[in-house]
Amino acid sequence: MQGQTASNQCYTQGAFARPARIPERIRIRAFGPFGGSTIALDKRSAKSFIRINDRIRAREIRVIDENGEQLGILPPFEALKIARERGLDLVEVSPNAVPPVCRIQDYGRFLYEKEKSERAARKKQKVIIVKEVKFSVTVDDHDYQTKKNQAVKFLQGGDKVKASLRFRGRQMAHRDLGYNIINRLIQDIGEIAVVEFMPRMEGTILHAILAPSKKAEGQKKPQPPAPQPQAPRPPAPPVQ
């Protein structure tokens, strides 16, 4: 029995054991004269791939020199010859054009300028944040004014506002009270807000999305004026 158990154990744990599951990966099968090979690609690197010099495979390209003047439509080898005579590179700047557009320039400087422009574009991008203002069915007038002023402050700052109201227990039988509160808020700040999503129910929560209008962006709080320098005091009279 021990020998049979050992043989069964070898059968289950040996070459016939089920291999561990390998996670799926994105692969590309490339075939060549000496067989095939699997190449792993990164989407970001494929997106930022730029053909230069000998990597340009188009039959004809439209060439622009380093001064911005068009040299016409040339074969890639002729354009590359001109670029090397000038000590520069041939860079494909518009691969989707017909024919592709290539520019004679310094490839290192091209990458530097491209990264610099992308970095400047990211700085100019404005991140819009959705800030939530919560109400309740039993909100009194003072709390409502506080919440409304808070929403106005967010809108004037360029952010979106999510006005939400949660129904608790038996309050679900009086949904009209919640709709009245949210609709009142929309009417009170209608001059500086645009309704992106009208009030709607999701489970036990009623909410609406408000976005700042152009008028709200123009009503930002002005900065206090700089203090003006005071006039010098006249000298005190001498003591006799």
C-alpha cells in the first residue's frame, strides 16, 4: 500500500501535475526567416515612437528644412543625404499625412522642445474638482444659507458642485420635500451656475451637478488694493 500511495503521489505531483495558471499578457507574434519570436510592447512607447533617418520607410516624403522652407517631395534617401550634409537628422513629424512630412533638424533639440511644450501645456491645464454640499430634508433656513454660500464659493473658485440630499427612514415617503430644497438651490444660484445634471434619485440619495458659468468666473473675489505709502510727517519743531 505504501508503494502504491507513493506512486500515486508521484503521478499527481510529477510531470502530469496541472501547471500554475499564467496571467495573460499582450504579446505580438513576429515571424522572420529564422522562425518566430514574441515581442512585448508598451503602449506609451509605441505612441511616442518617432521615425528618424533610416527608420523612415515611406517611398516619398515631403521635406522641410531647418529654416522652415519646403524642399518638395523627395525619396527618403535623398532627404537623408541632405540632412547628413548639414550635420542634422531627418525627423518624421507628420506620419499620417500623404505623403508623410519630414523635417531636417537636430533630433535631440526636437525632443527637448517637444517635452518643453508638453510641460507648458500641462501647467496651463485646469483641474476641475467636484465638491459636494450635503443637505437634509429637515434643514432650517440658517443652515440652508450656509450651504448655499459654500456652493457659491466653490463655483466662483472654478469647481463643480454636487448638491446631495439623503433620505432616512420614513423620509422616503416625502421625496417632494427634497426636490424642493435642491430646486430652490438651483434657482438661488442660477446666475452663476449651469445645471449639468438635473436632480435625480440614486438609491436613497437625491443629487444634482452644478458647473460654474462664465459669469461666475468673472465674479471672482478681487484682490485687495496694495497699501499706499503714507506721506512723510513734517519734522518736529526744535525745543527751546
